[in-house]
Amino acid sequence: MEKDINYYLNLNWTLIEGEDLDFEGKTYYYIEIKEIPSFVFCAKTPEKARENYKQQLKLTLTVMLESGEHIVEPDEFEEEPDWESLCP
């Protein structure tokens, strides 16, 4: 199977949604993708963030594909160990 842009856009990415304040104290909403640490999309409402993040994802994936960067797929992603439980 060829892994092209459409293949990657249709993967079941792990979305991390949240809200924060900008420099003027106004609320904005963001979506991050756990498997792509450099990805973040921001919007004025959570609905707009969910509605439009795939446009930014397409651009990000296109750059990654063109540069030959390895794209970590959702089933490849390994959780970091829980360091607090490992260290006394």
C-alpha cells in the first residue's frame, strides 16, 4: 500500500484538545496531535478548531513527506515511561 497524503490524513490520530489565554488574556482553543509533537492548531472556538485542524495537518504532513521525515503513525507511538513511578 502506498502511504500518500490521503493515507495519513485518514489515520486515527490522537487529538489533544485544550484552551489557553493569548498575550491579551483572550481565550483560544487548540488541538495538538500526540504522534506529531510539532503540530498545533489554534482557533477562537473549540468547534472551529475541530472543523479546521485537518487543513493544517495536511500542510504539516505534506512537508514531512516531501522532506522524507518519518511519520509516526498512531499504532507506532510508544508512551514515555512513567518516570515518577520508576524512580524512588
